[in-house]
Amino acid sequence: MRRSPSYRSHTSLRSYLTAGYALFIVYASLTPFTGWQEQGLEFSAVLLSPLKQTYSWFDAVTNFSAYLPFGLLLGLTLRTRVNAVWTVVLGTLIGLLLSALMEYMQMYLPSRISSNVDLLMNGIGMLSGALLAVSIVPRAWFFYLMHARFKIFQRGPGVDFGLALVALWMFAQINPSMPILGNVFITEMARQPFVPPKVEPFSWLESVTVALNLLMLGILLLTLLRSRRHAVGGLLLVLFMITLTKFIAAVALLKSWALLLWLNGEAVFGIFAGVLLMVLTGWLAKPYLMRLGVLVAGIYLVLAHGILHSGSPSASMRLYQWHYGHLLTYNGLSQTVVLLFPLLLLGYLWRGAMRRE
């Protein structure tokens, strides 16, 4: 039986999101990727060690929470190919295999600790995510959500990869230790109460970087949406979601004096400029729009990663009220995604332009 285009499309989007999340897990598990050495450990000893010996409630909750979304995404992907029972079984087994591989490789990283509790909680998280996936697929609201994608966004090769890029961009922007839509880590020191902060000169380059970052997303949305009339509204909706999520993350993670440091003058000016630039470029035909996107992504790469110094992920740790290594890993992951997005966007737009020619 032939698969319909809609079937292939929503399957491709789920596959992209699942693969991307798996890469996030690999990054978080093996960072900093240096100092590999044999430590005289046996993996069987790690698996058979007493659970209480390596137990940490924070690590247990973190590992469960990290693998539950992976189980959900993998379950949604598998459900389009196999029945509910096999979705749960295969999803859990694949997650356990990935987790076991990560725990095995962590034995060669002196800065990481292999734990059978981590493996257990990862498996429970995968099982919970897979069960959640098979429970929501038959729901009517999930069916309408999937079909709403075809009413709002275009169909065709590459569109699902573009939607995955939008999700990747949003992930990189919710880090509260970076200015909104910026790429520079905040390093402001704590100050005494009632003491005014030191006045810093306005950085026009940071505003230009923010504007280009927003314009990249705007051009991507213009190539994906069926109607360009909704592009500005969609961009503002994404900005609202980013701002709200960033504020919630700041409340949960940052110290009180650093709560709104991510909302600076450079970012606000850059956002207004980026929205205006998107409105001005919205009338361009798609081939010219894609070429413009390639140019904007190239300039952003040179400016953000060649001229401006983004700083070290550890430099912003003083902003946090929590001091777990997981936050340092998250900062490093955010920095990596900020770098990868324009590169992936360049490839996406360049391929789209070549295909049209």
C-alpha cells in the first residue's frame, strides 16, 4: 500500500525530532568529551553494585526527566510503523541500549560516574514516555493537531526539516543566562543592595546580532508557511513563547538580582529591528528569499562567532541559585545549538534554492 504524502511528512518530522533529542542525550552524557582514559572499571561491576551505593535523588529525577521526552518522541515515531505493544517494547529497549552505551562510555571519563540507578531511571523514563505516546495517538485532539500542521505549513521535501530547525532555534533561546535572542553569556557580578549597577556602553554589534538572529527565524517561517500573511503573527507568537519560557526558567534557576538581566537594551532594540526587517523582506519571491536567508545566516556566523566573543558557559554559573553540573552541561549545549542552527539553516536554504533551480 502506498503511503500518502501527509503520512510521510508527519513521520519525517517525528523522526527528525527524535534523532535531534538522541543527539542531545549523547552530548549531555559525554560532555566535556575530553580526558578519555582507562580507569580499571568493569561494566558488570557497575551493573551489579548496590543501588544505594550510587543513589542520588537528584540524579534519579534528572535521568527520568531526560529520557521521558525521548521515549515520547520515539514512541510517536514507532507508532506509525508498528502496533502499540511493539511500540512500547521497542521504544523501551532502544532507550535502554542508548543509556547502557552512555553509561559504558562514561567509565572512560574521569569527570563522569557510571551508575546502575541512572540506567534504571532512564529505562523507566523511556517506558513512561512510550506508554504516553501510545495513549495520546488515538486521541481526537492529537489527530486534529497533526492535520493542523498541513493547514498552516506547506507540504513538500524539506519542510519537516525546516520545522525541526524552528524547534531547535527555540530550544537555544530559552537559556536565561544569555540575553534574549543573543549569543553572549551574561557575566555580571552580584552587587550590594541599593548600589546602582555600573553603566556599560551600548553595544550596537549585539543589537545587530539579535536582529539577524530574529531575521533568520523570520525567513525560515516565510519559507514554511502556506500564507505569508501569518508570518509576522507566527513570529510574535514564537517570541512570546520564548519570553515566557525564559522568564519561568530565570525564576526557577537564577538568583533574584539576575532575574531580568537577559532583557537588556541591545536585545530589545534588535528585536524591533528584526521584526521590521522581516516585514520589509516578506514580499520577496521565494528564490530570492532563500538567497537572502543564506546571506543573513553567513553574516550572522561571522558576526556572532567571529567578531563577538560569546564567553565560556562556566562564566555565567554565578548567576544561578543552583550549582549542579547539569546546568553547566545545559549552558554548553545551548552554546553548541546557537552555533549549529545557522549552519544547518545555511544547508537547508542552499539546498532549497538549488532544488528550485
